Amino acid sequence: MNKPVACTPHNSILPVVIQVKYTVISEDWSTELKNINMGILSVNPFNGEVIKEYKEDTVQEIQAKIAAVHQTWCVYQDTDYKSRAALLLNVAGLLEERKDQLASLMALEMGKPLRQGAAEVLKCASVCKYYAENAERFLADQYVETEAAKSYVSMRPIGVVLAIMPWNFPFWQVFRFLSPALMAGNCGVLKHSSGVTGCALAIEAVIKDAGFEGDVFKVLICSSNAVAKVIENPLIKAVTITGSTNAGKKVAEQAGSLLKKTVLELGGSDPYLVLADADLAEAARICADARLINNGQSCIAAKRFIVVKEVEEEFTRLFKYHMEYRITGDPLKEDTDLGPMARADLRDELHQQVLKCIKQGASCILGGEIPFADREHAFYQPTILTNIKKGMLAYDEEIFGPVAAIISAEDTNDALRIANDTSFGLGAAVFSRDLELAEDIARNKLAAGSCFVNEGVKSDPALPFGGINQSGYGRELGMFGIHEFVNIKTVYIK
């Protein structure tokens, strides 16, 4: 384990401009590359071709990157909010300028359609602007009356934060950690999902090009096997992870053994309750959009649709209509609604889950098949499973893809029972014309970190985001998010 390095003078930190070039390897080369031992590969899920190979960082290179970020932090922690905000607004401007390029990169690396990719980049710009405008207020000293002549609470930066991020929102997941971290005076290192290494390096380039001096943010190009060594580095002061429940448990276990704070944003099996008095046409449209967001590859995508029996038939008819009429195809085409899933192995795993549900007694009324069987791709059809009962996979586990599970409930109380009969607790929604009842359900009855009424669950820069139970702990975004990784320090003057 490396020893902590001392902070160096400001003039030893030199700005570095990193340019990232993306190339598509020819078909002949891609076939050859798959047959040899590779480093980190980025593979196009639309056609299975290798986009680029990245050399994996050695242990020494990883430790050197962490040390460089720490050295930068020794100076950066003393910068003022005004200068940090100006730099973060530069980041927002660059994201807006490069949105089409970055959207194309997402389409290539993980199959996100262009319109959705551009919207994701603009959302990243918005979270940069949000924290640039609000961080100073969120982190202001809070004075407390005590016996002292003066006593207050001060929010101070803690150092280098490790972010372990997934492929499904390769820019948004990073910026919702990075924006508050930089405004709080922290620095960061990123272990991104290997398949979106190009996206990770594009973020690093944006941060550099925005004018941040030194290494406030570095990408670690490595596999998951290298993460344990990163966490144990004494210069890493905290860890944030978005990923599966099992991955979160492993990270929390190791970080806890080293007394390092963690924020875990993990899996979810979000219930959407459709009550008897709901506007069914509107509910069906919103529910279909919520299930198919990012091709269903989202922790907060709607997954279990719990429908009161008396409206189940009509809701299912309307819901099927909205699920069925989506344009699936090349994510680089402007009119595409659904691209491929991020990887073929994820698609295959999803299909096996669907087949298991059918074997357990579920009815498949839409989809359930792998289209275009003669091509190497990661496509999967929008799918609806009905007659879902407790004990079936779709009732008990998270399904990560464009597969909806409809569960019948006797009445409102039964719907609530089913909704909370889960180990997860990330998001939930309720649809009803009785807003007083729906608000009471959202506020007091549903066990989840975010509860929405007559709307799909979504993240917003101004609202805290996170879960309970097996969906993790801690919060991102809003005022609560920026307070996760600061030293909440008491100052007492007699």
C-alpha cells in the first residue's frame, strides 16, 4: 500500500490537455481482436464490432493517478466558490457544445439513441449549472448558539472521492457525483464500466478543457478486479457506487473495514400503482415511457405494474399499445426510439429471465423473443408479462431491460401490500385522480427513496436521489447530495 504523499506547491501542478480520438476498427480487425487476449474493449452493441481497445492501467499507473489527483486537491481545496463555479459553468458550456458528438459516442458504445443521448448530456450541463449557482449557499457556515463566544458548523472538503459507475447513463451517473464534489472542493477518480471507456475519457477531456488546473479528475482504465486496491489506497477518502446490490455490498464491506464513507445507489424494482380511479390513458402512456426509458436499463425504470383488478383489463390494453409501437433500430438514426441493449450477454440473460417467468406460469402477451436472429447484435423486443404472482422471478427480482410485469391487486390496500413486498426501495409511483389520497400514499405508505404521483420516477438536480433497504443508502443531488462527502466540522471559540 502506498504511503500518503505530501501536498506540493501550486506551481508544481501543470495543466494538461488530453485529446481523445475515437476510431472504429475494420470488420476484419474486429474478428481478429476477439480471438486474442485483449485489454479493455469497447464493443458496439448494434453490430458486435469492436470500436476500440484500451490498454489497461497497471497497478503503478493507477496509484500514480491517485497521487496526482491528491496533489491537485492539496491546492484545489483552498480555491473559492466563485472560481469553482466559473469553471463548472465552463464545463456546462462545453457539454452543450459537444452534445451531438457525445451522444454519438453513447450510441456507439452502449446503444443509446441519439435524441436520448443528447438529452442526457444537456442534463449533465444542468446539474453543473445547478451546483455552480447553489453550492456556496448549501455549504455556508451554520452558526449555533451555545455557551461559546462563537460556535458554528463548517462544511470542509475531504479529499479524493472514488466513483464506481455503470454503463447505462455513462455521462449523467458521473456528473451527478462530480459536479457537487468539485464545488465542495473535493477531487475525484473514476472507475467507469469498461464498455464505456470512451465516454469516461471524454468526460476527463471536458474537465481539462474547461480550465481546471492539474488533475482534479482522472479516469482509471481498469477492470473490476483492480477496485479493491483502489479503495485501500489511503489517499481515497470516500467511495460512491451506482450498480447492482451485490456490487454495492462488496464495496461497502471493504470501505467499511477501512472506515471510509460510502454512498450506494443500487438496484430497484420500482412499483407503479394504478388505482381504480386513475386516468388510465395517461397512466398507460406514462407507465410505458417509464418502463422503456433507456431501453429499460435503468435502476429507476418502472418494473412492476400493480393494477387494481377492476381496471386491469383496460389498462393492459392501453399499456400494450404504447409498448408495442416503438421504432427499434440503429441508435445513430434520428427516428429510433429503442436501440439495442448495452451488451449481447445482458440481452441473453434478460431473455433467460423471461423464459423462466413463463415457465413459472406467467403469460407473455407481447414480445419475449430475440429479433433479427441472423445478426450479431444486442436487441430485445419490448415485452409484457401478465399473471405475475409472488414467488415468480418478475415479482421478486429486478429485471433490467424492456420487460414489464403486470400484477393484479384486489384493491388499493392490496396494491400497497404488493408494492412494499420487496427487498428494494428506490422509487415508486401511484396513479389516481384523488390527489389527497395519492399524496398520502406517496408520503406515508410507499417504502422508497423517491415517490411520484401521476408521473414516472426521475432524477432532478434539485431533489435528493437514493434508496433504502437493498437499493442502498446515502443521497445524490440537491442539498443533501453535496453534504455526503464533506467534513461537517464543529468550530468552537471560547
